[in-house]
Amino acid sequence: MEISLDSKFLLKIVWLESKLGIAVDQVIGQANSPLTIYFFWGEQIQGESAWDRLKFELDSKHWISEIAKNDILNQATNVINYWQDLREENKKVTIDEVQNKFPEVVFTGSN
């Protein structure tokens, strides 16, 4: 059973040259509460990627709607694909540039 709360979810990314940290916060009103730990794209744990582990974590929270889960995972996919494309092209961007490209995501990290 899904519980409808007046909340939204915020994808947080730690943007590093060799990997990405991906986490989700739940936002209720003005308060953020961590919903997941950071999962790091660029390293495999027992054959699973950060995206797989994030999906598993979100699926375990049955009160999150399928639409919200899909939105979070789609955002994560878009950021991962962009990061990978930049790496393949050997291009670098600033945190400000990536933040402007994905304004609905919160970025921290190094340039």
C-alpha cells in the first residue's frame, strides 16, 4: 500500500573525476531527510552497480509511488550517462555547469 505524503524526493550527486556518489533525500516541507546512503557509480559491489543498488533500495520503500521511483531513477540515469559521455570525450565541466544542466539535482564535488 502506498501512502500519499506531501513530500518529494531530491537526487544528490557527489561529482568526482573517477566516480559519482548517488543518494536520495526525502523533502517534506522545508526539511530534508536522507532516504538512502550514497551509492558510488564507477565501482561494482558483488556485481551490482550503484544504479542497481539505488533501485533495490527504492523498491524496498513500498510507500514511494512507482512514478516517484521512476523519476528518481531516470534522473540518476541521465546524470550517469552525461558523466560517462564527458569521461569518454575527455571533457571536464565545472560543478556550476553540471548544476545548470540538471537544475533539479543537487551537486557537490570537485572540478
